[in-house]
Amino acid sequence: STYQVGYFVGSLSSTSINRTLSKALIAVAPPDLEFTEIPIGDLPLYSPDFDADYPPGPRALKEAIAASSAVLFVTPEYNRSIPGALKNAIDWASRPWGENSFNHVPAAVIGASPGQIGTALAQQSLRGVLSFCNARQMTAPEAYIRLAPGAITDDGEVTDESMKQFLTDFMQEFRDHVERVLTVLPRT
Ligand code: FNR
């Protein structure tokens, strides 16, 4: 069978290296994973005032997660945490109370930065958020990607062989994680 992976890119930048990383991940992923981006850039800011009647964008966000077997977060680090746009999307998806879209959903996090820490603190922050949202996270392997110029082309081709192997292994592990979770917690 095929697993539908809804992926979030935490950056709204038109030159995002995390978007480039997402292309690379899709390119090296096992063939039984199918990917659909879940866009976050046009969502209004969340307020509980919307809980009684969600606008179309946030509604579509929740439907996209519901249609996914699993979710993948590819995010930069902003000021040692996750970008506000991504947090806003997660907040929308987690509500209204009792209708948390992430409940029991298999999930993984990964991110890239030009600097040495490779989004480690953003991912730590994101993991705390996803824990509260009761997503079933892959805990290992972790993937803190320091992207040197040219390691991945703009089209998502991984030119660095050791990085290519690492990303391939990461996606294989993610696939296996999704399968294990869904065996116990099937998505309807
Ligand atoms: C950054 N950047 C950054 N990098 C990092 O390693 N730790 C950090 O805390 C931050 N903080 C931060 C805040 C803001 C507002 C910006 C715009 C940038 C640098 C960041 O890693 C770099 O810009 C990446 O290229 C961002 O990822 P995308 O947008 O290219 O995917």
C-alpha cells in the first residue's frame, strides 16, 4: 500500500533552503511514500474567536492533515525556535478543542540551516509542541542538516554523497516508523 505524506515547509522565503531540502527528501524517499505539501503561508493568524466557524484556509489545512497518513515538518530555525508562520499553522490544526488534527498522527521533523547547529533548537522546540499535540513522532534518527552551498541543487538533487545516503536512510526510517504506527493506530 501507499502512504500519503503531508509535508510542511516552515519557511515562506522564495529562496528557502528548507524547501530545497524538502525536494531532496522527496527525491530519495521510498517509492511507497507519496507527498503533498500542506501550505501555511496564506493562513490568517489564529484566534479562538474562529473556533465556532473556521475560515476556508484553516479548514483546508485540517482536511489536508486528515487526508494524510503521516506528516513531515521541514523547518528553519528562527531565533532558536520555529518560525511564527509554522506555529500559527500548528495552532490552527490543533483546534477547536477536541478536534486536534495531529492526534496520533505519525510525524517526523527535519530542518536545514547554513550554520553549524542545523536547526537543533528549532526541532527541540517543535518536538515539544508536537508532543503536546499527541503526534506519534519518530524520535530517532534526528537530522540536523547544515547545508553547505551546492550540497543540494535548487532542484533538490543531492550532490554530496554522504548527505544523500543520510537523507535516504532518514526517509527509509520515516517510512518504517509510519508503517509501525499505522499498524497499531490505523487512520480512517
Ligand atoms: C534566522 N536564522 C537562524 N539560523 C539559526 O541557525 N538559528 C537561528 O536562531 C536563526 N534565527 C533566524 C531568525 C530569522 C528571523 C531569520 C530570517 C533567520 C538564519 C536561517 O537559518 C537562514 O536564514 C536560513 O536560510 C533560513 O531557512 P530558509 O528560509 O532558507 O529555509
